[in-house]
Amino acid sequence: MLSTGGSAFRECWDGGSYCHGWSATPSRDLLVHTLGVTPAEPGYGRVRVAPRLGTLSGARGKVPTPHGPVRVDATPDRVRVTSPVPVEVLHPDGSLTHHPSGSSAVALAGPAPRKD
């Protein structure tokens, strides 16, 4: 982006307009990819949280839904979620745990085993 002379974020990483309201690619990517917050069913009747921090020591954010905000605070070994709807947490090892609405602190299972 910087090598092409841009001074603001575009619609997406690969290009697009600088003048649209959705030119917030980094913010969206933090919520969807890093914190892994997506609807687990249509209309966010249930939310899925699948944090993938990479080398980050932690990340947190708040995702608006039709039912109210979902708050996520994640570190490599745990995730805390406050949600107005039930939550499913996808762990790095591929396991899935289910949690009621409200606040949950979930220890994350280890990384997925290597398949050599």
C-alpha cells in the first residue's frame, strides 16, 4: 500500500477506492480473522469465536451484532467472551466447545497436531 503512494486504507488490501465507508480493511480483519468472530448461524443467533493470534501476545475487540455487541479478549492460551447469544469456540486443535450467552472464560486447547 505504501509503495503505491496511498495515505489511507482502501476497500480491500489489493485495491479499490479510498473514499468508501468500508475502507476499514484492517479493522474488519482484526475482528473476522484475528479474533475469529463470525455468525455460527444466520442473523448471529449463535456466534463462533476462533482466535488465531499468530505471533501476537493478545488481541481484543467488540463486534456489533443484531442482538448487541460480542466482546472478545484473547491470548494464546485463553479467550474471554461476553455475548448476548450462545457462543461456540473453535480451538486451535480443531475441537469445538459450546458456551451460553453471557460471559465465558475458555482455556484454549493446544495447536493442531502436525500431519507429516
